[in-house]
Amino acid sequence: MLENESLNDLMHAVLDGEASAAQARTLERALASDPAARERFEDLKRLFQALEQVPELAPPAHIVHTVTARAVLPRPFRGPGWGEQLRELLTGGTDMNRNRFALAGVAAAAVAVIIGGYAVLEPPAGNQNLSGTMAPVQPREAKQGDQTIAQILQIEAVDRLIRDPSFQKLAANPQAMQGFAANVQVFTVLAQHPQVFAAMTQNAQAFLAFQGNPQVFQVVAAHPEEFQVLAASPEVFQAVATQPAAFAQYSANPAAFASAAAKPESVPAMQGAAQAFQAFATNQAAMQALQQSPQVFQRIATNAGAFQVFAVNPQSVQASAQALKVMAANASAFRALAGNAQAMQAIRASPQVFAALAANARAYQALAGNLQALQAVQAFADSPQAAPAMQTMQASPQGFASAVQALAAQDSK
């Protein structure tokens, strides 16, 4: 049996492409009879494959300092035998057991920097048979998207975010991570409003009603108690939103609305939903609430265009009833969100965020309920480098999701 040190040297020689055919056969025989060595080889092979995907970039200064403090490199890493140099740099010797590559996520990140960049790591999924695995790892040409993602991964604020264990849990759901990246500006402001974030993720299907109309969302969020009265009858809400000018008069005279709703056949704007208005008029709780908040009619009239578009889809209006109740139950939190100009601007720019929340509600619920993860997101948003990083995430959400997923997988080993 080969000595452990000799076996490790042979593994590196094969993966570096420096082993002879005889050496490759020797390694195959050794791995066939030693499960532990076979596992080490597969771990090392996955790391080599990930490292070969690293594009050439300048490393971030904070990691350069850490790495150069440990080693003086006698020759370029891209030359022959660079795998041997990497192994000795990270382990301080030839014994892999002292520092398993597969278990050293931070070390893997440092290696990526040393050989030319901090990049998208995409190790192959699943276990593979040993047959045919003796060939050296083949490099691939870096794609432009990889280069862009690699650049933002060098930003310290991004590095801290994606290294946060709580945030990395989102990486278990690639679609959710893509949704985060594609709507990162919205998620950073939601992290500042955890009560709203939690309420929206717990009722994501209801808030999907606002996907095509963030202006309606903003108006309702600013006055949740007023709009709660309309949650009692989506049909009445739709009628009012369809013809806001016809109902604006009732803002100054809610008693007149009560009388008209009791006899809807005589009011053209109510005739299409006469039964719903009659039922609404007999709902004492709804009518009492309307007496206290008649200005809801004027709110809708002031934003007539947005509400008329909203009313075109009866399903959206129907679904919004639950959202109106949730917003009223968390009124102060939603008013704070509506008063946050940055938050509203982000939601208007990314109205698809409602669909993202609905598609991955459980994953985002976990994020919304994790204070440590929210703090990591906020810290990232407050950093000076956040703006360009967000632009890249939004432009390449799939690439960013793949990078975080790969790094999370490395860190978890």
C-alpha cells in the first residue's frame, strides 16, 4: 500500500496532468482498495474542477494580505505543478488530513483568489464512478457573465453577505436566490421592514394581486385602515375602482353612500354589482368603518388610472381582500414602508417582486424570520459598493445564484 504522503502526491500529479500512464494506473489500484482515499480524491477532484473555472481577476486587497502573509510563491500558479503549490500553501505540508479541501470553504475561496480571481464555482453535482476519472481536469473558457459576477464577489460587502450562514440557507433554493438577485433592491428595503417582509411572505398569494400595479400597493399601504373596509366586499371594491369619479362624492357624505348602497338599482355606478352593494349596506361593521374612513373614495379617485387598471382583473381584486386585511393588521409597519421613498421607488422599478415572493414563499419566509440574515442584507445595502453590486445581481441573477450556491456547498463541507 502506498504511504499517505505518496498517495496524496500521486493524486495531485494525476489532477495536474503530470502523471504518467503507469502512475495513473497505480492510483486507480490504490483508490479501488481504499474507500477513504477514494473519497479524498473525489473531494480534491471537485475542488480542482471548481478552481479551473476561475477567471483571471485582481484579488481583493483584504484577502491578498491574508494569503501573502502565509506564503512566498516561487513560481506562477498557472505553470506546471500549480496544484502541488496550492496544496502546500493551504495545508502547510503534504498531509491532506490536516486540512481537508472539501471541508475548507474559506480556503477554497482563498485559492480562487490566488490563482487569479474570486469566481463562480460550479462543482459537478452528485457522486461519479471512478472509471474514467484519472484524466486531468480540463479548464474551460470563462464566460463574460462569470467575469462580471466574479468582479462583484471581490467586493467585501458582497463577500460578507454570501458568507453569512443564515443567508446561505437561501442558496438551497436556486430559484429563490435568483429572485433575490433579480429584485435585490426591493429585498434590501424589505430587510429594513421585517414586519412587512414577514407579513408579505406569509400571505404571498394575496399580495400577488399587486404585481401589475405597485402604485395601488403604495396607496393602500399608506392608508391600510381606510382600505380595510373594502376587504369586506371585493365586488364593491372593483365597482368603486372601475368608476372612481362616480364614488368620489361619497368622501364628504358617507351617509349618502349608505342610502345609495341600500337601493343600488337607482345608482348607475352600482347597478352592475347591485347584489354586492345591498349586502354591503347591511354589513354593520363595514358601514361603521366606512363612516370613519370615507376618504377612501377620494384616495381611489385621486389615483383613478391605477385603480381602473387594477379593477380590470377581477381575480386580482378578489385576492387583494386578504392583503387589505393583512395590511390593516400591520398598519403602522406598512405606513412606514409607504413613507420610505427608496422602498417605494424600488418596488415600482421591480413590480415582479410580488411574483417572486409568491413563487418561493417558504424560502423567503425563512429569510424574513431570520434576524441575522436580515442584518447581513442591511449591512450589504449600507455599504458604499452596494449600488454597482446590485446592478450586476439584477443583470445576472442566475449567475449570482449559481455562485452563492456553489460557495455555500463548499462552506458546508
